[in-house]
Amino acid sequence: MLGMESTILPLTWRDEFDSKRFETEARTLRYQALGRACRDMKITSLMVGHHADDQAETVMMRLSNYRLRSGLQAMQRVEWIPECEGIYGVYHSGRGQKPDPDLDIPFLVEQGGIQVLRPLLGFEKARLIATCEEKKVGWAEDQTNQIQSLTSRNAIRHLYKNYRLPQALSVPSLVDLSIHMQERINWHKDSAHELLDQCLFKLDIRTGRLVVRFPPFSALLPRPIKTEADMNAARNTAYWLIERVAELVTPKFKAPLAQLSASIEHIYPEMEQQEDVEASGHWNTVRKTNYNVYSIWWRFWDQPTPFPKHKEDGINLSLPHLREWMLTRQPLSESEKTDGSSYFEYPPRGTSSADHVPLRKESYRLIDGRWWIRIRNLLPDDTLILRMFHKSDLEHSPRLKSSKKQIDDTDTRHPYRYMAAALSLLDPPDLRFTIPAVFRKHAKTGVETIVGFPTLDVRVDGFGQPDDVCEWNVRYKKINLGPTQSMGDVVVPGISRKDIIMAEKRHESNYAQSAWHARKIDMKMKEVERNRLAGFKHVLSVDVRDKKKRDRKLDKLEALARAKKGEGDM
């Protein structure tokens, strides 16, 4: 009647499906199927039919699970599609872009994604059914919704349908509660968004390192922070600001609210309770300056500010700034090193030309929640592996440990020299264990050898992708900036090919000097040895000469004795 085409999207259930997780699994599969369909049809906004009764049920479920405060927001009228993390073109990615020649960043930062719109959240189910009946439009409902024991949502539907609940739990009351919580939290989110403009950033998307200067404590509210209510309001804004900043580098998709909230005092020690401050002394003596939250290693920037042009009254720029921090990815745990978000295999291309298919957009993989990387294996036999670089890789590849030790007299231009130089430039050095690398797995032996570091644009014996091994493309995950910030205000160029070449030359020069010094010492040692041998030979020759003299003297004495004896006999 409306001239719309319908599409049936089949869902494929996993073999190891757990029936106890039916509702959760169904929701995930449904959104992923819808997301992929929207991407393929170039749809960026998906309208769904959630209504007020659905919203009330969601709030009731959150209450029963003790998910209070932000959990009581329930469904948003507009939000990014859920359950689609890691699907390229659906999850915060896929919008067509062209490199900006005026923008000095190493590679593109992803844009795009699919939004979910819920225009019917303000309408109760009964009203929607009445409207359909009036317009002679059939109302269809999933029959499984009536099985009260199937899901917790079905049980709540059964309560609403068959029992008279208190007014506080009525559909209008719970919907109003969700709206109130949304408005309250959105005010703090909007304030945090505005405060991003007051933050100073240096984000290196090659390594995922961020140095940030947070705005002053007084900026957290548009009024003086005096009362306990003011302090609570400032804390809420500070939380959302810290979460937004952390999103720039975290590998996680969802923030741990309690843990991140507990870290607010580290950034803003003014939040400390007055009695705690008086008991412990000046806040700077008890401030935690090194900790891990949200899979991020938070380190107080204890060096002179990297933002010297941005002066503040009473701040000595030659000393560490009290609100500057360095955020890097927390070292990976053993389980993270091999999980599905940090380890991808690319089989050999095969021998037929039919295997050379164009790269699909979905072939971009989101590794460690931070980089979208696309790999095309050009090898006929060996598998390629994209994973995070580990400390054990350094131990198995001693040539990458130090550019001073990897060159010998017969190999002054070793193939690992540029990668070693690139790793030597990373600051702090532990960054090398939080970046992705491509490895080649030998088809027969299974031995892995490193191919290169895509985000650093460096490979064995050179720069860029190794054309005889694979093709690679790199993009950083989508990041949200402040209202007036541009990508150039936040992202820095990072280490360049020129930096790596200069570092390699320095290492080569240092090695040459070390080698020359070693050869000089060796020559000196040889000279000492020659002199020692010469001295020994001299002593030996003197001893031989003296022995001959003694022998001749003895011969003369013996001859003289024999002569005297002969005269006596006569």
C-alpha cells in the first residue's frame, strides 16, 4: 500500500547455541543481519518499531537487575546500531573518504556507521493497534512473545497484560522515568562534549598513544563548585569527559562505569572528600599517577608540557603540568593475545587466477578495537597472520631488539634495520607490544617470521606494503571530537619514514664507530700480543746464546781437565 519492498533476512544460529541465552542471541543476530543489509543497500538510518510498552518493559528489566541510574535511560530515540562491533561499514565505519593533502596525518580516520531511530517510543501499543485498525492495516505479532517462560521480557509482558500494577510501575510512569534519566545524563554528556574543546590533545594514531591536558576543575560546571550538589554535578560531567577522552585510545567498546568513575579523583584531585584531604595532606602527595582502567595505561605526564604555546596563569611550563596525562593501551593479557579481536589469519591466495578477487569492504578487520586493517595475501602457499606484536616475538627475533647488536661484519645492511629503527623511536618503549604486526607462517614448518608493522608503514627491508607478500591498508577507528575541533587539532603525524631513516643512519653510524673502536682495540691487543711474543723470542734467543756459551766453557774446562790428567799419567 505504501509502495515499500519487503525483505526477509534469514538468521543462522550457531551449532553450540545456548537456549538459556535465546533472547540475547536472537537480539545479536537480528541487529547484525539488519546492519549488514543496511550497509549493502547503502542505508545509514534504520527505523525500528519499539513503542512505549517496549520501553516500560526495558525499564522494568533494568530495575529487576539493579541496573539503576544510567541503566534506567533504557532505549534511546537515536543511537548507533548495537551488537555490530567489528563489522565494517556497519560499526562506526564505511563512509567514503579521500585523503586531505592539507591534513598531516599518517592515514585516514574512519567515519560513518548506521544509526537506529525509534520514532514510536512515545506511543503506547494500544494506540498503535487502534491506528492500524482505523487505517485497515494488519497488526502482526510474534507468537513467541506470548510464551511467558521463554524470556524475562515475555514474563514482564505477561504481568502487564494480566495484573494491575502500582501506578509507579505503569507504562507512562516508567517511560517518564526513562525520559527524566535521559535528559539528566544528556545534560552532562553535552557539557562534556563542549569541554572537549578545552582539552589539548596529541594523538598518535600509528601507536595509539595520547597525551592530553584536561581542562581545569572549575570548568566542569558553568557555576562555582561550592555545595555537595555542585560537587556531584561536577563529578558526573567529569566522568563523561574522561570517558570521551579514553574512547580515543581504548580497545574496548563499553566503559566500565564503576572503575572509570573511581578514577576521577586521579584526574581531578579536587574531588577528594575534605576529610580525606585533611587526613592525608596535600592531594599531590597521595594522587595516583600510574594505573590501568578501561584497558588503558594511565600515566601522569611528568615531563615539561608538550603544549608550550598554551600558557596558564601560575603554571611553570618547564615543570610537569598537573592535568597532563599520557594514555596508552594496557599491555595485553595472555587471553587477549589470541582472542578473536586481536588475531586474524589470511590463507594463501592459491594458484588459480580466480582467487584474485577484489577486496570487499568487509575484509577490513577491526584489530584490538583500534585499527581497521585490510590484508590481501599474495603468497601461493604460506598463511599470513595479523596479530599484536608480543615480547616473545622480540626474543625470537633478536635482530629487532637493538640495532647495535644486529649487524655483523658480513651484514651491514640487514633486512630488519628499518623495523629496528622504528621500534627504537617508540616512546615509551612498551608501545611496541601494543601495535599490530603481520607474520608469515611457513606452510610446512609452521614457523612464523615477521613481515612488517602496517601502522608504522615499515616492513622487512623497506617501507610500505611488501608487494611480493601482501597488500595492506590501514585506518584508525572513528573518533569523536569537540564541537569546534578538527582532526588536525588532535592527530599528530607520528614517526615518519624520514625519522626512521635518520634513526637507522644514527644506529649505523654508532655501530660503525663502535666497530671502528672495536677494531682499534683489537689492533692494539694484537700489537701487545706481538710485542709480548717478540719479547719472549728475545729472551729465548738470549737464553740459547748463553747456553751455548756455557756449553763451550764447559767443553774447554773438560778438555783442560783431560789434558792435565794425561800429563800426570806421563
